[in-house]
Amino acid sequence: DDIGCAILWFREDKISWENEAILWVNDAQSGEWIDAKTAFYDTENITPMAYGFGAHKSAQSIKAGLEVIGFEEVKRRVIKIGK
């Protein structure tokens, strides 16, 4: 699955505990499980559901020149696409 699907699921199903939820994603390089809400994301990945956001434990691990965004921006963009 993809972080975009989780974001849309919370929104579409009006999940009341969204803010308390802990979301785990895999680090795009190491595969380590990391907190989706504190991860850094680049926007140019091939992902299972084509949202394209690759999660990283640190911003420094993202290839130079790529856009780096946080979870709230990922959420904003996914919701915009999902409408």
C-alpha cells in the first residue's frame, strides 16, 4: 500500500482518532520502520499506489536536489489529488 491510501482512508471514513494514530512507514533506503508523522519525504519515487512520496528517517538521506517535505505537506497534497 502507500501513505496516500492511509491518508485518504482517515479522511474518507472520518476516523475520529486520526490525530492519535501512529502510522509506520518504511524508510525508502534502509527499509527500517519509521514514524510517518516525523519522517521526511521526497516526491519522486515509484510507490505501490503511485503517490510518489518516499519516506526517510532524516532529510540528509534524501538525494541532493530533490524536494523535501514533511508529513503535513504530504497530507495536503494527497487530499488535493484525492478530491
